[in-house]
Amino acid sequence: MSAPWVSISDLSSHTGSEVLVQGWLYNMRSSGKIHFLQLRDGTGTVQGVMVKSEVPEADFETAKGLWIEASVRVRGIPRVDARAPSGIELTVTGIDVIQNPTQEYPIGKKEHGIDFLLDHRHIWLRSSRQVAILRIRDRVIWSAREYLHNDGYTLVDSPILTGSIGEGASGLFELDYFETTKAYLAQTGQLYAEAAAAALGKVYCFGPTFRAEKSKTRRHLTEFWMIEPEVAFYDHVRNMDLQERLVSHIVKEVLAHCRAELEILERDIPKLEKVVAPFYHLQYDEAIDMLHKLGSKTPYGDDLGNEDETILTQQFDKPIFVECYPKKVKAFYMKQHPDNPDLILCDDLLAPEGYGEIIGGSQREDDYDRLLARIREQGLPEASYDWYLDLRRYGTFVHSGFGMGIERVVAWVCGLQHIREASPWPRTIYRLVP
């Protein structure tokens, strides 16, 4: 009977029996009559010990000629070894080569510049660090969707091609839509989520969004993924409560399921363990006053820049809500503050340790006349928003929502220096390949 194919992550269930592992050789060292094969298969890693006297001579010679990242089928017997990182070692009984590279693997142990690594992103993903980031990204997304699903939210997909501007014309990718009109790559799915909330009450959309801003900061990409809940009859306060519960859940789940990956990234885990409700709250004017005391020159009335967010979040050990910004620096759809017409009912949720904004949210303007006035103030094409204004014509309602940037959350949770590592295929103003 042939040996069963077993994933590396499941080897502990097959100790003492011969199995087949299919994967790649990510490292190898030899000591005379023994080869130590470091194997990975996507589910985990294991060391295979090949002793010359215990395998066919041809197999031992074959292994000697393997290059890094050769794809192989390895037969062996798993055994418990407390010294192994996974607690399991594989005693190799045979090997078949699927493909042996004809040249040295481009990414070695030496230091490589970031441009070189990004040029080779398609194979850089195989490194243990990048695998750890991808696993944490998967857990962040899964945890967010799981939480919303269990809380009664319905996923409603929003279009990527749109005729309506969500976040300002300066950051739009524009394209010709056949011969008749212009279309844009969506900056947000929010406007469509608002329509869906009137049908289903609690909804969210999740997908790629695009910004054509020529930003070069460590927090910006031209293509990124957002999860955007929208909730009927939620006001500004309830909106922040949902954000707090969602982010706390995500961090809790990452700590529960991805501790090994966090350790690979050398993340300061105790700092993440502090991310539990309640979070801190600052009004915009309080944040400006604090920044001025800390040396910032940003005048009252301006939006907070990346440097401001860095300074501010270094003062706290948990995320911070900055609430009620001046109306002039925020989007047209945000609800006017009932006590101050110059402010709006909005929040930015800033991650600690200098990471800054991970969520932007607001109560939406539900008054038809005020919303139309804001559209006109900003010089937006009214015809493109006629459908959006219908939501205020037919059964208008208090509602709120937010957008959470997946890459920004992943960068913070992983402790990354630059957001580009948080995306498997980062898009910046200088990079479209691979």
C-alpha cells in the first residue's frame, strides 16, 4: 500500500507510520552521511532527516543535488522530537523530485533592497515572514466577517465601476465607459451600502477600493481593501461602539489563532493584549490642543496629517477615537453636528504605536436639503447623485457606517514599518508589477 499524502500541519496525527509529504525545499544542510532537509508545504514546515544508510543510494545522491525551492515528494515516518520547532521531525525513507530549479533561487540569506524584493514579490511571498503576514491578514478578514455575520449583518457587494464620486474628485481613477460617459474605479462602496441598509437594516460590503492620490507615505496604497458596515437607525455613538467591538474582536482572534506568526514577526504581543474596550475618545479640538502642546503646528480647522496621527497615537496604549472634525475637511455625506453647524458627527479611529487611522466613519446626512446643499457646495455633479438623494426622498432614516482599511489593520497588528507588506500585491504610484 502506498504511503498516504499528509499535510505537514497534520504529521503529529501520523507518528510511526510512513507518509508522503509534497512541498518545497526551503533550506538544506548536509553533514557527511546525513542530509537535513527543511521542507514546507503551505500548512507548515518540518525538518526531514535523510540518513544515507537508510534510503536508496540514488535518493541520497538526488537530494545532494537539489537547489533551494525544488518541488519534491518526500516519503518518511513522523516522530516526536521536542527539539523541533513543531515538535515533529520526519525520518526520510525516500524522495522524488517534481522539479529542480536550474539556477540559484534569487532571494538568498543576504540583505536585499526593498525594490528588489518587490520586483520579486511573486516569490518573496514564500518567505516565512511574508507567510506569517498573509496568515494574519486572512485571520483579520475572517474575524471581521465572522463578527458581522454573527451580529446579523448581510454582505451586499458594491460595484467597482461607478459613476458617483465618494471621497473627492482629486483621488479618482477615471476611464472611458464605452462611448457615452466617464466611469471611475470605486473609492468606497459606502453609497451603495447606504441603499442596501434601507432594505436589510444591517449590511456591509467588502472589496477593493482605489485612490489616485500621489501619496508616498508608509500608510498609503493606490489599491486597498475595505470592509464597510452600514447600519439603519445607528447614530454616531452606536457607530463608534460597533467599531470598538469589531476591532477588539479582531485583535482577540489574531492573538488566539496567530501567536506563532506574531512571534515570527517579533511583534510586541503584550501591546496587542491591551487592545480591549473601552477605547479612548478625544474631540477634534482636544486633539488639536494636545498636538500643539506636543509641538505640532497644524492649525485648528485643518485635517490631521500622518505626522499628527503618529504623535497623537504614541501617547496612548489603545486605539483612540478622534470625533467631530470641521465640516470643511470631511466628505459631503457626513451629518452636520446638531450643536455646531461647522462640525460633523464623524470619527477617525487611530491605532496606537504611531500607526494612525485604521477606520473612518460618520453618521450620514439624512436631511435631503442639507445633503443637496453639500453636493452643490463641493461642485459635485448633481445628476450622478440623483439615485443617492432618493434615499432621502423615500423614507429617510438615521444611519451610520464606516470603512476599515484591511491593510492598515494588518500593518498595525503585525507591527510592520510599511503598509506595502500588508498587501500580497501592493500597488503604489510607482508599482504595477508583478
